[in-house]
Amino acid sequence: MTKSEEPKVTLEPELQEQWRRIAGVNQKRFPRIGHKEVVNLVNSAWPPTVRMRENQGTTEIVITLRGSSRQLSRDHQRTYFEHSLPLKGVFEDAISDARVTGENTIRWKLMTEGYRAYQMTWLHLLRSLWRNHTSSEADPPKWFTDVEEAFNTPGQPGQRKKTNIQLRSRLDLLLGHTKRLRQTIEGYLADKPDRNKSYHEDIVREFWRDIQKIPGGNLILGGEAFMPIPYGKQDDPSSLWEPKTWKPRQLAIALLAIETGLKYHTIEGKFPEHKRNKVQTQS
């Protein structure tokens, strides 16, 4: 598969139906308990409070909502979170679920608004100090206009770097999941040297709950997550039940590519794998 041949991956209904049928998951089942309570919880959380908290080397802009999933009953919590991620994990997925890249992502908007508020805080402080200063100047001094201009200059240095830092952090998170997944599948297969024809179905039945907890887990179970992975000289493309056909890093890149809408090779190029040079010693 070449760079120009990279597929645009989405959930495939037939593939999703297949793994759900193998796992015995009823697609029509939906946790209806408490949906009104959830709506009430979210609605009552408005308006949030926003405050700034300074530490020794960092500044936190904190948005506090008057609502928590812990306020729901135990029945509600079991229904929503028993076989899934906690709300914190789902939140991370939501703000990283960037189907459109760049400034349109939820994460980017939150970052931008928070940073802009930080800029405006300093401008307001400087403006207040200037106005309270006993001076005959009617107009803002030049240093103030210089600061204001610097804060309003588009394309400030570091924006691209910060975006890459977020992508790097997300890739590292996914890589941790995919490393554990491959180790789990390899361990399972090692204990079953005599594989029957349906061993891949056994893997789905055994691990589907754990795999669903991984961001993009449904894509892994359906097989869509393996589609962007180039398989070069391999006769067959990668698959969940053949861990030798994929590397954890490849699957992590593929998941991130699907999340962000970026191409697999674009992410691979952004974060090349650094191979340690082997130091040869002579005796």
C-alpha cells in the first residue's frame, strides 16, 4: 500500500455486526436506564465557573461544572461504566476525536480559548497599572501597544509545536494500549499451540470487553483499525488474531490516523521511530 492508496477508514456495519455476533453482543441493546437523569445532570451543570490557579511553574485555568457522574445512582453507574471507560477516559476520547484536523478540533478550541484568556489577563493587568499611574499621558504608552500587538499576532511561535505535543501524547497513550493488547493476544495463543479453525473467534469472545476499553476498540474488533497499516511484503494484511502481522506502534499510528483524519504516513513521518545505535565493543 502506497501513501496515495491509504484508505479513508470508518466503521463498517458488516464488520461491526460480525464481531458482535461472535461475541454474542446484542446490538439493539442500549442502556436506557437514567437517560433523563443524565440530561438533567448536564443541564444543571450550567453555568460553569472559571478560575485561574497559579503554581510554582505552571498556570491552570480551571472550568468547574456543577455536576458529576458520581451523583447518579449505583444502578446508573453500573449501566454506563461497568464494561466501559470511566467518564474521565471518555472525555479524553471526546476531545481527541478530531475528525477534522487543525483549529476545528475540540481540544484545539479549548486550548486556544484558555490561552487567549491568559493573554487577556496580562493585558488587563498592564492596562490597569498604566491607568492608575499618575501620568499626563492620554494614550497608552508604546510598550503597552507593543505587548498588545505581540499577543494578537497570528501564527505565534510554538502553536505547531504544541499541536504536535498533543499528538505525541495521544500516540503514547494509544501505544501503551496496543503493546498490552499484543502481549495479551500472544500470551493467549502461546497457551493454545493447537489452534482450531475458529481460534480468531475465541479471541473475540475472550477479550472483546477489554478491547472495547481501548480508544477505537470497536475499530480493532471489526478490523477497520488494521486497514491503514501497510503490509508491504506480507501476503496478507494485519489482523487482531495474527499479532505477528502488526506492531503495536503501527496499530497506534493507525488508530490516531483514524481519530484525527490524518494519513497514516503523515503521522509516521511526524514521529519517526528512533532506533538506538548498537554500540559494538571489541574485546
